[in-house]
Amino acid sequence: MKLSIIIVNYNVKHFLEQCLHSVLKAVKNCSAEIFVVDNNSVDGSAQLIREKFPNIQFIHNTQNVGFSKANNQAIKLAKGEYILLLNPDTVVEEDTFKKVVDFMDGHPEAGGLGVKMIDGKGTFLPESKRGLPTPWVAFYKMFGLSKLFPQSHKFGKYHLSYLNENEIHEIDVLAGAFMLMRKTALDKVGLLDETFFMYGEDIDLSYRIQQGGFKNYYFPETTIIHYKGESTKKGSLNYVKVFYNAMIIFAKKHFPGGKAGIFALLIQLAIYFRALISISKRIIEKIVVPLIDGLLIFAGFWLITPIWENLHFGRADYYPKEFLQFVVPVYILFFLFGILFSGGYKKPVSLYKILRGIVWGLISILLVYSLVDEKFRFSRALILLGTTWSSFAVITFRLLFHWFKIKGFRLDIKSARKIAIVGHSKEAERVKQILEKTQIESELAGFIALDNSDKGKNYIGELNQLREIIRINRIDEIIFCAENLSSAEIIRAMLDLTQLDIDYKIAPPESISIIGSNSIHTAGDLYVVNVNAISKTSNKRKKRLIDIEFALIFLISSPLLIWFYKQKANFLKNIAGVLSGKKSWIGYIPESETFETLPCLKSGVLNPADMFPELTLDKEKITQLNILYARDYRALTDAGLLLKAWKNLDRK
């Protein structure tokens, strides 16, 4: 056995499916075995592996044991001459494994190897090659000097940014997303250190491989896509703490006492520094827009008041100066709180919510105006004029910033994305149908043929005309059919179009998911039939509330209701099961073949079929009903079903 591929998965089912499709194509050129270790995912990953990839060696953990321990579980069973640790959010080329194994065979001094990685938009990922994070290297990285001076041999050591990304280099640290290692090197230096739960374990093992007398290489002659779907968002303070604490573990383990102390101190300073920046940034982001709104509204009252005084009273100083100093700021607070509670400060910007908030502010001002002492009442006309100005100024401010594409001021305008699908007729049509079912706002520009032999009425060009097709048709997004294109062809197309502002997605064969650019955690990067339905956190919450509410109603009414049921014990058990969270009142119709492609639900007492008791259900109808329930969930649907089929609540 030449190669053992190990993939640790945690709640990224659709990315895992795409990864495995690419891996299975690539192992045809290499003697290999594949392990998937699942860390107790709750997204249906285990069902996916068992149903679609039964020949893969599957280890299903009943708890999240962490990245290091999960990998070690498989390494201990691996028989390959080389061990590859591969992230589930990756796509490899068909010849990736052959190329890296051939290189390792030709370089017996090599203990580890990493490859060129790009993100979902085709941009090179600097973590493809890294230096050892010594105290000073870490200091330069944490305080931004490495970003300011990327070509400096002194400041650019963290990502070795001064090295050509298209040439083979000896490096210090391999990226955990694709970490190929010689088994004899691991036998000598040991497996991953399980002290590292997340982050840092790749640095530690890379360093130990070097300490064992081996070399680590960066190998750019093959490229993989890495969607960078980590369990903690890199922009968050939690990520900073977790990652840098992993660096402290590394320092204490490998650096002499004094150096480790300095390193730990630098990291603590970095954490506090990042925390200060993060908190300051959040405060500024929260207050800057309301502050501008307040100033604009005040400016309007300041200009309008003397004009109104001259027109109505014949002099500009009719109202006391306290009106502008104290009363107008109170009005402004009412407007700002109205916008806040209306959701007008949420992103993307909704002009409707802003206008609604100003109206709420006006109503509040008028209510208070009617209640206060007459000496604090000024002009209703000024209030109405100020409200008109406030609406105009605040809306114009948003429109201008949207027009100039200022970050954070994009309007909530749901414009359809213009999409083109690259693939043969049959598969392109299947992907088109998935798009239609996902409820994504999109406009299909047409299909792009792979060559001259497979064109239909919806085709707008060939793959070799991709750049021109994008420009002429103003395409926003390209979807590649992985059934028809190799991973290498997809990656090459993405690399060729790096400079264009285009999103890319890949539709794996025989799947209802379409996976795309940049990150697992970014909304819209995963199109799937259930994309806007029961899988949403808000819908899960609604479903659970409906379950609890009806369970309590049935429990309170049970002294009366129980006499309507033959299986009285089952009725009470079902109430208990729903209240404890082990069951739901509504689940999928049993004996369906779609469970592996739908969001996980607890087993239900009732199901969508109970809505149509007169209907004879075959497999196709069962599948359709389950998909409709999952895709277009409504709390009212559950409530209506319970009221219609309440006599079946004693079902086992």
C-alpha cells in the first residue's frame, strides 16, 4: 500500500461529499486506502458515508475528540508507505496523489510535503508554505509587520512570503489541510500531539519531523482548493485565544525556558492587543452610523428652525436656545431608537426598516408631546418638518454610500445573480433544477459547453471562451459540473480567471448540493435543496417551540384526551419523548430513500403523509412530501398537521 488518506470530518457533510468524489478520482492513479473519521457530526455525515461511500474505512466517534486524536486513530490503522492528512473542505486534482508520491519517492530525505492551495475564488493561500513561528517571527506576524513587508526575509518568515509560490522550496511548517508524511518519519518522531485540540498540531509535528532529521517541502506542481472552513472564525476573539494558546503550548514544549517565557509574554500581549482592536472596532462600528444620523438630523433642525421662526413669527429667535440644546437632542434619540428597534441598523441596509423606525420615533415624540407640560411643548410643525428632513437625510446618506460601494452600507436589494453552468446537457440541466429548488435569487445566463460536440439551444459558448463569455454576458457566478469536468480543469479555469470578480461553485455528481467560494461559514457558499428551510437555526427553534407548546397542551388536557386513544401508554410516552427532546411531533415519512440528502430530524409521531390520509403513497410521492416539508418549513404546517391528525398521537 503506497498511500493512506485520512480525513477528519465535523459537521461539513456536503463539503466532505465533494472532497471524497475528488479523492476517489485521484486514487485511481495510486495504490491507496481512504479513512474518514467523524467527530460525532449531527448533520447526517455518517449516513452519507454509509450510503454513498460504503467502501471507505469509516471511524464514527461518539464525541468530538479533536483533530489530533481523530487523525491518530486512523494513522494507527493505516498501512500506507505515506500518510496524508486531508481536510474535508478540499478538492484535489486527479493526478495530485501520483505527483506527490513520485516526488517523495525521488527525495528520500523528505519527511513531509505540502502543496499549493487556493481558496474558492482561485486566490493563492499563503499558509501553503510557512516558517517556524519562533518568538520574533510570531511577533512580526501578530503585530502586522509580516503583512506590511511581505518580501522581507526578516519580517516575511511566517508565511515565507518572499519565496516564489510557483517553485519547489524547503519549508518548516506544513499546512494541516494537506499534510503528506512518510510513515517511517512518523514511526521515528511520533504521531500528532493530542495536547493540541485544535490548531498548532501541524506546526508541532512539522517541527518534530525536522528534528528527526527529515526535510519538509512545499510542492506547487499540483494545486488543491481549500475552502478554509475552520471551526472558529479567524476574525473572532475566540479564534485568537485558541490559536495563540496553541502557540504557547508549542513554545513551552520546544523552546528553552527563557525563550518560552518571552514567547508566552508576546502572545499574551498579542491577545490583549487584538482584543483591544476588536472591541474598539466593534464599538466604532456600532456607534458611527447612529452618530452620523444624529448629526444629520440635528443639522436639519438647526437650519429649519430659524427659517420657520421667520416665516411664522417674523423673527429668528422666537424659541429659546434650550430648544436646540436639549429638546432637539431628545427628538433625535427617539428617532435613533426607533430606527434601532425597527432593525434599521442591521446589515444589509433596509430603507424600509429605517423609514419605519423614523415613523416610530415620530409617534413616540407626539405621544410624549401630548403628555408633557405646555412650557415644554414647542411646534408640532417643526416636529413634522424635522421628521421629513430626517427621512430625506438618513435615506440619502445610505444611498450615497451604497452608490460609492462603501463597505457596510450595501442596501438590502435582492438582485438576481447571473449564473452560467459549465457541463454537458444532461448534467447541466440537473444542476439547473437544483438551483430552481434552492429558492436562490438567480438568473441563468445559459450553459457553457466543454467542446463543440455537445451544444443545445441554451448554450452560450465553450469552455475555452470562458473569459469572453463572462465579460459579454456579465456573469456573476460560474457553476462547474464535476461529473463532466476534472478537478484539474476546474482549478485551472479558476486560476486563469483569478483577476476577475467572479464566484465559483462546484456541483458534485449525484448530489443535491452545489458548493462554492471562500468559506464554509459564509452564507450563500452552499446551495442545497434545503438551503432556506428546516435546516435554518430559526426554523429549528420554531419547530422545537411548537413541539413543547403542543406537548404541554396535550399534557394538561391528558385527563380528558387520553380516553380518545386506544394506546394510552403510547400517547403519554410520546408527550414525554417530545418534552425531553428525544422525539418531535412531526418527522419525515418512514421508509424514504431521501434521508441522507435531507437535514436530520428527530423521529416524529406524525409525518407529512398524515395531511393526506386519502392519498396512496408510492416511493416517489413519499420522497416529494419529505423534500417539500424540509425545504419549505412553516410552523403553521406543524400546527395544522397536529390539529388535523391529533387522533394518531398514540402512534408507536
